[in-house]
Amino acid sequence: MGALRTPREKWIEEGLRALAAGGVDAVRVEALAKALGVTKGGFYGYFADRNALLENMLDTWEHESIDAVLQRVEHVGGDARDRIRLAGRLTFSDDRLLIELAMRDWARRDERVAERLRRVDNQRMHLAREMIGTFCSDPDEVEARSLLAFCLAIGHHFLAAEHPGRSRTDVHARAADLILGLPHDNPADGPSSGP
């Protein structure tokens, strides 16, 4: 009875992990085989060479970043604000964030990857515009809020600043509320004396 082959998806996922950990140069067939605990011979049953693996990694990342997120968001349905939050959580979750950042780094040096990244980012912005447009009618404001939402989702991971008297989570949540046009009641302000 022959040995079971390591599934193609395992090679791709291990390639994405290597990319996240060490950049595109860390995606090497020998290193992937070692991490998977197999010989590199099985790799060539699925991929002609390393470039074919890299292309499959890009395909997988693009599918997971767009198609899989859209399917989940559409399946959940509900309020546009909740769907935007879900799309952000799915796209920039802790386990996928490092892959996202590695893709962006790779795109700085490879125009082919940069083109993929533009396509993915354009589709993400389109989704944000559609959802924000359900509660905001000014096209300029929709564009600005979409950009801010995207920048917040990616950029807050790079920011090392402290928020005196506030938790990072609270500040992030308040920023998201501002982008989504949600009211904020500050208990320190006391009861409102509005009309």
C-alpha cells in the first residue's frame, strides 16, 4: 500500500505561513517539506516549481481575502454596519494578518504581486463603499469613510502609541463607531439635556 501524499492545500498553507514568518525568500521547497515532515518529492506532484507554488499561494490568498469573506458576509446578512465589522474581522484576523502584511511587503518588490494587491484592495474598497453607502448618501463622505475604515483595519496594528486613560480596544471601537456614523454616549458627560 502506497504512502499517503501530503495534500496540495497543506503545501500552500505552509507556504503562506513561511511567507508570514519570513517573507517570500522564506518560501523554499526544502523548508516547507521539513515543516510538513515529508520529503520534497511530493511537492513536484502538485507544482512544477517554486513559482507555481507562489502563484497558487497568491490565488489562495486572493480567494480567502475576497470570495470567502463575501460569502460569509452575505450569508450572515443583517445590518450593513455589522457586516462591515465582520468583513474586517475575517480579513484582518490575528491568524491572517501576518499573511496580509507579508503580501503587502512582497508587493513592494514584485509588480505582479502589486497588481494582485491592487485588485484585492479595490474589491475591498468597493465592498466598503457599498455597505457605507447604505447609511451615508454623500459620495465624498462614503469614499472618505471607506478609506478610513480600511486604514484603521490595517494601520492600528502598526501603531505603538498609548492612549492615556483609555484602552487600545476602546479607542479602536470608538474610531470604528465614528467611521460607521454611530452615536457615542460618554458616561463622563452625564445625562444629555437634548430636546
